[in-house]
Amino acid sequence: MKKILLENYKYILFFIFVLFLYSYVLVPDLVFDATWEFGMAHAIKIGEIPYLDFNTVSTPFYIMFHSIFLHISDSFYFYLFINGIICTIIYALYDKINDNNSFLCLSISLLLLYRIFIPSYNFMAFFIIVLLIYLEKKQKNDYLIGFVLGLLFLTKHTIGLPVIVLSMFGQRDYKKVIKRIIGIIIPCFIFLMFLFITNSFKSFLDLCILGLFNFNSNNKNYINVFLIMSIIVLIISLFHIVRYKDIKYYYLIGAFSFVIPICDLSHFSFLFALFMLCEFGNVPGRIKYSNIISFIIIIIPIIFQLMLYNYYFKNITYMNDKHFKYCLVNKNSYSEFKSILNKYKQYKSNSTIIDFSAIKYDIILDKKINYYNILLTGNYGLNGSKVLIKDINKSKDHYYIITKNIYYNRNYISQIDYDVIDYIYSNLEKVEEDNLYYVYYKK
């Protein structure tokens, strides 16, 4: 045991560091994607079927993977614990890919406020691409590489498909291509059988294929520094492919899909991290004082993050709610959350809450999650707004609680589907109003 600890002490320390990030530094950034993904994993764990019972616009490997571990402990903190293990494996893979400067490479990759470590299907896709680059470097079995490519597709199909196609172009031996295709087919066939057995194939097509037209049209990229930097990464990658035929840059070009259609700090961070991984692989020898430089670099985002969310960290407490115990939260925000939660309890089963944290309320109250929990444009199929409005019209003796936080932030959160919210506001009877919420009633 002592020998194992001594040989792996840096990974143990890094794992503790990641848990520190999740427990404190990244707390304000875990309220959206991380909580939503945990909610969907929790839903699968309690027997709900993705695409039928709740909406997701991606293939479900990430949430299915976590749903297995939630049988050990169905808590948000344990979900973060498992993601922390994945982060540590990523560090170990960096070590295998770049022997000399792996920690420096990872530290630079984390400069963008540790966004690559925020739990989501993008995070899982990033991990799988790093794994694939490692497998390519070690020239592992082609069936295995194909199987992992299949898992990438099942994690996020909009990233998996371009990566699969481009990685095949990087092969000169058609026998290797055939073996990899066979490997890809295995997990994809199992997923296809799952869709047919659960009768969710049609819903999958609507949410993950047809719904992308709505999603892309409402989440367009605009010229910004991240888009410009992404294009620079693309040009450099093409240069490496044309001149050196380096297989890892085929993966990097496929990873350009991380920033389509949304190119912001969070999405660009994955492309940037993979670019650093590829570029450091071309650095001969060990960079002088690399460990000292790495420690300095890795601390910078912590300082910036604490300054950025200074108001949040001034007054914090622990949650004591089911599934979210021991999670840090701002006291003022938590007080408002508890008030809304208590109101939601009063209306019992014949009610729906619409808020940024809607999925959290339903998890705490042991209610099944639904299409209203993540009310984002393009997240519930083709013409999804009309479908939900039709569902509202069909509902009877039902209450809709809309928090003022989501209602009055329309100018800041562009992805929220305000067509649905405005329909409730204009067509249903308002029966109660508080400084935190509205309650509407459908007879």
C-alpha cells in the first residue's frame, strides 16, 4: 500500500485539488450544466427513460454512466466525486501522452477558469478524445479504438460524428478502418436496441436530430475573441495535417465541433485544452522550471474566480436538502430557494415549476423530472415551443410557478425559451404573486 501511495502521490494530491475546486472555487459554475446532468442521471437511476420522460439533446452515455454510480450514493457531491476521479485519469493520460511537460500542459489548459473540469457531456467528450489520442500514440488495438469512438458518439453525437469521420481520413490502411468501424458499431447497436426496446427512437430523432435545427437557429455564433482563436487553432491543425500527417490533429479538427454553434469561454476551453495537448507533444525535452511555472499558473484562475464571484463567497452556507447535502451555496440565494421550495410543496403533484434550478426542486421533492426542467430553446425537439404550449393547453387543474429570477433575466440568459413563459403569463390566470415568484392556474 505504501509503495502504491508513493508511486501515485501526485495523482492523489491532484484528486484532492479537484475536489477542492468542486467544493468551493467552482460552486457558482455548477448551478447549470452540472446540476442538469446530475438530474438526468438521477432520473435514469429512479427508472425514467431519456427522450420519453425527459428531454436531452445529446446521446446519453454520460448520464447513463453516472446513473450506475448513483446507486451507491444518489447525491450531487458523490456525482462530483466520480467526476473528480475522471479528472485525475485525464491528468494520468496527459502524463502518458506528454512525458516531459504534462503538468505544465494541463496547467495551461486549466487557465480558462477550470472550465474543462465542469461536469457535463462536453467534459466527458473531452475525456474520451484525450483517451483516443493516448490510444493512437500507443498504437492500441483498432477494435478498441473503434469501440471508444463509438462511446464518444454516444456521449455527444455532434462531436462524435465529425471526430469519427476525420479520424478515419487519418488512416492509410483500409483494414484498420474496417476494424474501427466494427468497434464503433458495437456500442451504437446496443444503444439502437435500447431505443427500440423503450419505444424512444422517434423521440430521440426529434430531440437529437430534428431539434438541432431549432437549437442552431437560436444559438448562433457571433464574431468574438473565442471564435477568432478557434479559427486560428483550425488553421494550425490543418498545417500539421498537410505537412506531417499527424493523427492527433485529425482529432483536434473534429473537436472544432465543441464551438459549434456556441463559441464562448466554456466551449472554447475544451478546444484550447486539446490544442495545448497536441502542441506540447511537439516540444522536445523538459522545459526548465516547468513544475514551478505550473504551480503558479494553476493558482491564477483560483484568484480570478474568487475575485469574480466575490459577492457569492462573502456569505455562504451548506445545503441540508436531500441529494444536495453539504453543497456550498450563497446564504441569500439559499434563503430564496427555500422559500420557493416551500411554496412548490404546497401545490403538491399538480404543479410545475419554471426556474433556472427547476430540476433541483424536483429532485429534492422526489418528483420525476420533465420537459419543463431545462427550458432552453431547441432542447425539446422541432418546434418544441409549440409542443409545450400545446401541452399547457391540454393540462387541467394545474399550477405553474414561475420565479421572477427567470422571468426578469430575459436580456441576460438568451437560451431560455421565453415563448413558453410569455404564453403562460398572457393566457393563464394569475392566482398568487410574491416578491420571488408568480403562480398561474390552468383550469
